[in-house]
Amino acid sequence: MNADKKIFSMQWHFTDGCDQACQHCYIYQNAGYLKESKKELSLEEAKSVVDNFVSFCEQMECEPRLSITGGDPLLYKYFWEVLSYISSKGIIFSILGNPFHLNKKVCDKLKEMGCVSYQMSLDGLEKTHDGIRKNGSFKATLEKIPLLKEFGIKANIMTTVSKLNYLEIPELVRIVVENKVDTYAFARYCPTPDDNLEDSFLSPHEYRSFLQKVWDVYEELVDKGTSFSLKDHMWTLFLYEKGLIKINRSSAIVDGCNCGFRHITLLPNGTVYACRRFTSPVGNVLRESIYDIFLGEKMEEYRSIDKFSDCSNCELLNYCRGCHAVAFGASGNFFAKDPQCWKK
């Protein structure tokens, strides 16, 4: 790996097949997504995607990274064959899945293929999590953490935060640390047009207060062995207000959402999305190269920083901009202000 190269990541949905039906899952909530992703790639098509991605990263002079997910990616017919091909290309990859198909044989094979981490979800304490997913899911997830670590695969936990579970997150953080999770992170629930935002959505004040409570727990447990990934974009504003982020006034994009810049999503049928969390098709890898898709007009639209009118006068414009998917879900406008941003 060349440490000087920038990383470009692709989240690849091998399949939409899954033995859970989580309430907040964007796959099952999003009719446009399901329409785009019905077909799955053949083995030869999947191998061509790997070659396409490697070629793109060579042209862009960046290091390729793959996050392989679904549905449950282990249910994809050619899961092991495609992993073997990815491994043969030297691409670093992680799996985002559920605990139900993990066992010693699977973990041993994942390690052999080069899997660096396996991300599972915990969306609240046991009753809440199992209510969102299915009975037994909470315990099954915790049970698979030591199994993954036994085989040298990092065990990561992700939470989707909403009004349903946010009060439980500080205690959940303690639980994941006690269970020796390698990395913990959360992202916000992304609403759909049919949602009642008052029922599922935290106000800006509530969300700022929530971040403070989680931050207090993070500071308390910082030396306990679990890394806390500040994935949510509103952490930038939170840390800036605390004086923990210094900014300069350059015109360069320094940080913020990777949509349109350092990330794409690939659906099971080859459709490329600018962002995995809302309907944002920009091309199809079975008809176009990833290079042409990424530099094409549809993707260029998502790089139009000047259209973020509500953020245009904010000193954090090139560092933050909030979450575009959450803004789109709440308002239908990708360029709207993040509805949970508390900055005036």
C-alpha cells in the first residue's frame, strides 16, 4: 500500500437477500432502490466489476477499498468466488453483515481471503434492537464478537440512531466496550418521504444534547481498547465548537461527506449510486467504466458545493456540509441544510 495515495472506497451490495427485515433499512424502505437492484451479477460480471474498479483507481492514482455488504453478502451465490478474486488483486476489504451465518469455518475462510473487519449492527439495548431486527439478534451479535477476534478479524459495531433508541446509546457504548469491540460508530436514521418526522427525528437541540452525552462516555472509556469512529458529519460542528478542530480559509474541500468525491455505491445489478442512503443513480458498470461514471455529468452534480446555499456563509463549508442524504430524506432537496444542524 502506498501511504501517500488517497483512498477511494466502494460499498458493494452483493445481494439484497437477507433473513432480517429491519425497520430502518433503506433497501426495504426505498422503492426506487429495490427497482434498481432486483438482478444480481453473474460471476463473470462480478469479476469484471473488480477489474473495472482496479482500473479506475489506477487512473485516479488512489488506493482501492471495498466494503462488501447486502442484504447479507454471505447469501450471494458467488460470495466466495468473488472474494477470492478480490483477494487476488490485493484489494483491502471489509464485510458489513449480520451474525447469523458466522461460524468458525466461515471466519477461518474470511481471514484466509484477507478480510480485515466485519461490521455488525446493534440498534439499541436488547429489547429495542430485537424489536427493530428479530428476536435473538442482540445476543447473537455479542456472541460473534469473540469469534471474529479469534480469527484476527476486527469486530466493529454500527448503530442507526433515531428517536426510538437515542436515549439508550450511552449505555450501549458501555456494552460494546465491555465486549471488546474494535471500533464503534453510529449514523443517523435517514428519513423517507412517508415518515412522520416528529416520531422518528431528533430536533437539532436534541441531537446536540445527544452528542454531548455520547462524547462524555467516549472520553470516560477512551483507554479501554475500543476506537470510536466519529462517522456522523455533525461531529465536525460539535468538535469545532469545543475548539478541537482548527480550520483554514482555503477553498479546497478538506472534509465532510464523501458523496461525489471519494466514494460510490454499487447495487447488486451493477447500478452505481452516488450515495447508498437515497436513490441517486449515476450509471451502470455493466455499460460504462467507473472512470467515466465518476467523471460524468450526473456525478458532477453531487460535487456542486456552490449549491449548498444554506451553508455558503458557514466557515465549516469545506469541512462539514452535514449529511446530504438526511437532508434529502427530510426535505427532498439534496442541497438543503442538514435538518439536525443547530448552527445559526
